[in-house]
Amino acid sequence: MSTFAKKKFPLLGRLTAIAAVSGLALTACGDDVETADTGGADGETIDIAINHGWEEGIAVAELWALILEDEGYDVNKNYLDLAPSFSALTTGDMDFNMNIWQPVTHEEYLEEYGDDLEEVGVWNSDANQVIAVNEDAPIDSLDELADNADLFNSELVGIEPGAGLTERTEQYVIPDYGLENWDFNTSSTPAMLQEVSTATEAGENIAVTLWMPHWAFNSFPIKPLEDPEESLGQEENMTIYARSGFSDDQPEVYEWLSDFKIETERLQDLEVVLFEDEVEQDQYPEVIREWMDENQDWVDSLTS
């Protein structure tokens, strides 16, 4: 077995353990989910599945909801946990999900459901889990961290205790890089980000578990450390998957989505306006509209 094969991401997910789901519970943003009556004119309904807690996916899905509305579609945004999201695609209750990580993070879901889905396209290939430190720290790689323990008070700040990133750090990063004597403190993602903010203001060193793309890399002077042992895995593809038959039923939307690409810097800039100041979910459209106005040429190119 290869080193990478034994270090696959656990299925717990990145932010929280996936809850056991009984049946198919769909939580719509706003009104109850409506059944699409696909005709052939304006007013066709598109149902987007959005993964709870995955900020990069929320950002692009909310963006595309507005783009599709501008093109004359009725859009339902459905915030779901991972298991019901995949299930809803296979049953045709949802049209597409923009944030499936492959080949590793969602591998088991794709093994279970993939034969009943359409792969639409990869929109960003920079997705990976990282350990990040302040930008002016005198190290660039995880294999330098243990030798500089004094600079970081032998402390690594984590996110939720049940997160896949937390488990991966405990199982692989800490033993692979000799951090067994470090304090690995976990609580929540917001608490970790507050620690980054506090350290930045105080001009102190800090080491945290994080992932990319993430708006924190645009908002704070931090950098990811290289991972020569691949303890956190490899870069992954953020991919759009759709229900079977979507390309035939909605060829125009399918073409737009299959051509969609967004560079990491632009994506993180979009995430900043949504998540840095903790915008309420019902305010996402207003905030994204302002961002779209500032990036109008690029937005227009997505459907041209």
C-alpha cells in the first residue's frame, strides 16, 4: 500500500462529523422546495444542492444562483448535509452540487453514488488541507515546525474536534512531523480564526489547521506550510456533479457550468465579502450583487 493510499481523508468531513440521516430531509433557503416543471422557456426551475459549512461551495453556489436568476431561471437553494445531498442528486430531487472534492475527500460517496451522476466539470484544482502560520514566520515547511517549537510555544490551534482535518492532523501530521509534545488545541473554526486575528494584531507567531481556498488567506498575513510527507493529502479538484440526464434536460446551464473556472484569489475575495463579517444567509444575494458589480466583465463572461 502506498504512503498516500493509507493517508486518505476520513469520511467525517472537514468541519463536523456527518450526522446520521434518516430519509431525505431537504432544507431550502427561503420557500419550500418546489418540484421543477421543465418546459423550454424562462421560468424553468433549477434546484442547487449546497453543502452545509463548506464556504467555498456556498460562495460559488450563491453566485451561480444569481447568475441563473438573471438568465431567467427560478432557483431553489437547498442547504444539505453531504449524505442527503448525494442522495438527492441520484433521485433527481436536486439538479447539481458545485462542491464535490475528488479524488479523495468525497471518494467513498462517489463510489456509492457516482454511477448515477454526471460529472459536469472541475472549477478549481487548488483544494487542499494545510497547516498555516503567520507570513513572516521563518519557516516554510512542516518539517521545520518541530525545530522551531519555541517560536510557537509548542501550540497548534485546530478547529472542531470532530472534523476530518482534526482527525487527520492527529493521526498523520503530528506523528509524521514529530509534534507529539505540542499542545493541539481544538474548539471551533470561528475560535481558530479569532486566534489568528489576535496573533496578527499582537505581531505573534501562530500555527493553525486550515484549508485552501479560504478567505483567511486574503484577510490575514498567513501562509500554508509545505507538506513533504503528504500527511494532509494532495491537492484536489472541486468539481460539479449533476443528476443523471441534466446535460440533456438543461444543455445551456450544463455548458455554462462545464466551462466555469474561478482562480483561487478571486474565489477567496468572494468568500471575504460573505464570511469575514459573518453575513447572515438571507443577506448573501445583496452582498454578492455588490461583488458582481465590481467584477462585472468576468461575471458576464461566464454565460457568454
